[in-house]
Amino acid sequence: MRLDRSQAEALLAGIRGLKVVVLGDLMLDEYLFGEVNRISPEAPVPIVRVVRERAVLGGAANVAANLKAVGAEPVVVGTLQDDLAGERLLRLLVGLDIHSEGVVLDSRRPTIIKTRVIGQQQQMLRIDREEPGDLDEEAVDGLRASLEKAMQGADALIISDYAKGVVGPCVMNSVRDLCLLKSLPWIVDPKPSHRDLYHGATLMTPNTKELRELTNLPARTDEEVAKAGKLLAEDLGLAGLLVTRSEKGMALFAPDAVHRSPWFIPTEAQEVYDVSGAGDTVIAVFGAAVAAGGDWKDAAMLANAAAGVVVSKMGTATATPAEILAHYQAQEAI
């Protein structure tokens, strides 16, 4: 079973204009592109002569960028410092017309930057500038207030947890209360160290490595994924689960299956160039399609197709409706 182009088009039309709140760790992704022609005389490492630079939204901000790309109206809730990276990140949000009124300034922690050095089209090094850890009381109070305001009129909440500090017990208590009060779906891209914070989530989108760490079970074969996914969904009281499996595609545990057996979806990627941010694309498109009332299987197939688009690009990227529909048109021509 595959989603055809007309079904994908209808799902994307349903996503258009939906208000989706994105709570999580905001990051700036920097790329330094260069040429490599010699080895350093100082150490046995290549010298990269930088010829081009690029900065894009990363972390939870990239989830918001993916939502915007498919026509939703995201609102980001997270923390930044009033530093150069924070200013650049805010400019990028404004440039994409993404609502940033939920951003809380945190003077204690610098804005997170991930810098990737690319030489001859290959990533050679990643430099992380961050100070992860628990937020202070003032920042937590600010996040809870921002979240409550952002949730007014929202259609869904996506939690993009990179375990850098934004997602914590107090904030998650507010998430549960608000989503229960408003009967809104909340979807989590998890970090295993925060497992107990996700009880009662509507959906979760772990990869196979995260599934293993969340359950302490193997998750390589179809049978192992089925066993681990069923256990996780039952333990955390999830309505459903979407496990991303790299070249093996996805495994969907939908509510109508009562977690007994997953539905396996083969990968849509034709050529994998860079997997950076592919998980952000999956949770954005899948979460928005579910919020739009789409069938969970159709939503998963649309997210799978969108991920197939972004992994064919260099660096953190998004997929537009035109690119996703072109992907289906190309598949139907085969």
C-alpha cells in the first residue's frame, strides 16, 4: 500500500494554516563549506579553506521550519540568550515568518550553536557550543507562561527534546494539563534520558537506537521492533508510536491496532545525501497531518516521503508541498 499523489495533495491541503506549537531546544546550525587540498604541517589533519558559509534553524527551530514549509503556522516556545547567535536565530525565524513570541530570554545559557565543517562535500567535523542543564526558576516560569499563551487556538503541540534543558518536569506538567484541558494531541521526539517525562503523550517518534535505549530491548529486526514498540507504548500510555528505521523505513503502531502489531513502511529515499534533521521533518509532517485529522497510516507515509526529500539535500533542510508532490509524481512514473 502506498499513498498516491492525490491523497498526499489532500493531506497537505488539510495541513495548510494549522497552528502547531513547537516546544523544545532551539539551535543555530552553521555550515562552513570549503576545499581540501593539503594536510596540515602542524598535525595529521586536513586543512579546509572555507569558501562559503550558511546558517539555518536547528533543533526545535528546524521542526518549526519544516512545519512552515508544508503550510502550517508554527509557534516556537524555547529559550535563547541575547547574544549574536540568538540574534541570528531570531532573524531566521522572522525571515520565515515563524511566530517567535514564545521565545524566552535566558541570560545564564548561551544560544546553542552546532557548526559543521564540510570539505569536498563530506562532513569532516562538528563543533558544539552549548551549556546543557536544568533551567533556573525564572526561565521555567517564563516557558510555562509562554506555553500557555501559545496554546490558545492551537491544533497540536510538538515537543522536540534534545535534552539541553527546555524539557523538564515542571514544563511537562504544564504540557499535560494544557493538552488535557484543550483535548489537543501532543507529539514527542524523545531523548531516552527523559523517558519518564513522556507519560500520556499522544504520539512518539523515536529512531531505533532511541527505542533500544527507551526499552532496554534489541530493535533491529521487524520482530524485535514490534516487541519493543508494543512495550514502550503500553508502559508510557501512548496512543501511538512511529519508529524511524533509517534505510528500513518506518514502523507505525496506530491506535486502531491497539499496539498489537506495527505497520511497516518501506523507505521512500532514492538517494541519501545527508540525514541531518530528517527526524525533525518526520515529526513535523506526521504531527501536522494527524492534527489535520488525517489517517495515521496516510500521515506516516506522507512523513516518510518528506523525509525522503530532505535526506537528498546537504545539511539541515525542509521539504515543500511541491517537492513532496513531485516525489509522488516521479514514483508514479516508474
